[in-house]
Amino acid sequence: MPLEGLSAPVPTLFTSDGAVDPERNARFARDLCDARVDHLFVLGSTGEFPSVTPTERGPLIEVVVESATGPTDVWVGCGAPSTAQAVAFAQEAERIGAAAIVAVAPYYLHPTFAAVDRYYRAVRKAVNVPLIAYNIPSLVGYALPPSLVHTLARDGVLAGLKDTGGSLESITAFLTGAPEGFAVFPGDPQFTSAAIERGAKGAVMGVANIVPKLCVELVAVARRGDRARSQELQPIVTRLVEVTRSGPSPSTIKFLAAHLRGAEVGYRAPYDPLTPEEQAAVLSRLEPLRELLKPFLGRLPSEADGARGLGAANPVLPVKPGSLSR
């Protein structure tokens, strides 16, 4: 599938004892495919990639690739602190069936930008599928310069970029002066419609794990230039992003996926299930959005559905309609 449309950065789901759970990850992937997301992005930030061991990566990627249905394909996060490790991850992902490689810049220690240039060139030389850079300075510790990204794009190294720079100005800087055909994807969902209007090819949206049909429609209407409908949907997405920020990441995304659509999820320490207090805070922020989300959820899951997804040790707290202030 072309590098365009909606990419869902899927969470990694675990058993009650913290092992990667093949069945839960397979079901979660199939549900997103049924909602018609264009790409499943495995082992990104939402997928807790630093806490998934090298021996766990291959089987997890394989499960998601085998579970993808219809036109939906799979992107795999392969960034690492060392070039050799990123190359090995990328080669493994391509061998298993990744349609594209997403590589965050080397993190923790900060290399020179000349070294970052060599890092991306080495990964590109090692694989035949498209390579997408990932700019997320809040976690990596530095931002990728647009000039470096554009040089790598013109040289055929990078096919695209996911930008989670935290501002529309960051996305615009990568769009401005980019070579023709270079695919820029905002990673901050609150900027989806504005970024697409400025030339982005789609979006990578963590909240697609919670209400996928809402995100599918927003990206679709924005890409076809339906500003009226985009202006209806974007504020809902932005408010949903604010809900996710009222609890710890990525556990809050898992909690809401379980609570709103009955997804079966699972956690690995230290990214634990929400405490009762954290659940209450998230649900308080969610309450004013419930009616707006209903058209995109179909049957609203019962509290029992949510409790099943979270595990009996951490049930979803009941919320009575109208009991929380708007």
C-alpha cells in the first residue's frame, strides 16, 4: 500500500504475567483492520518498543503481519541506539513481511548529525522496503533538522517522516521544501487536518486504537478536502487526545481501548494498569465526549467488557450518565 492514509501505532499487549500475548495482539490487529486503518505500526512508542526484547520482536511482528487483513499493511519500528542494532532489526522486519521500516533517531546518547545521516543510510542500504524517519524530540532528546531529512529524501534514503514534534510549526518545517513524493505524517493527532491541508499524506494517530472509525474518517475527509466535515471531526479527536493525557502513557490508551470498545489488553511493568484514582481522572475527562463518540463505536461495550479487557485485578470503574460535570 502507498505511504498515505491512517497509520495506527498499535500497543503491545501482554499476558497477566507480563509475557507478549500472541492471541491478544492478533485480535487487536484484526479489529483495526476491520475498521479499515491503512497501516498497523508495530513497535513504536505506543508499542513500548524499548521494553520488548530482541527475541520477542520477531514473533510479535509475525503475529501482526499474519493477522493483517484486506489492504492493511504493517510498518515496523526499528530504531535503536546503535546503527548495527537498527540494521539488524530492519532486516528481520523486512524478512517477516514489513511493508515499511520506521526508524527513530539514535536515542539516549546524542550522536552528531553527520552520524545520524550515516545511521539512516546504513539502514536504507540494508533493506528494500521504504524507510520512514521518526522525529520525536521529547523522547529522543533532540530534533531531526528538516534540512538533514530533506537531503536524505532527495538522495533516496528516506521515503517519509513521522513527526511528533509537538507543534504544527514542526510539521510545516518538514513539509516546506520537501522533495516531491516525500510522505510526511503528523504524529500529534490534534494537528491531523491542518497538516494534511498543508500537504501531509496522512497521519499516525495513537487515538486510532481507541476509536478507529473516527480517525479513519477524519483522515479520509481531510485528504479529499472536505473542510466542513474535517472541522466537525478534528475537535473531537483533539479532545480525545486531551483525555489520553489525563493518565500515564501508554497505559491510558490501553485502558480506553478496553473501556470504549471492549478490546482485550494487557500490561508489562513498569507501564502498569491504571490505579483506581487514575481511572477516575480519565473517565471524568471522557464523560463529556461519550455522546460524540457513540456514532463511531457501534455497540457501546458494557462495564463487564472493559473489566475483561483490563483484567479482574483492575476493573473499569462504573460511571453513571450525567454523574460527572461537563
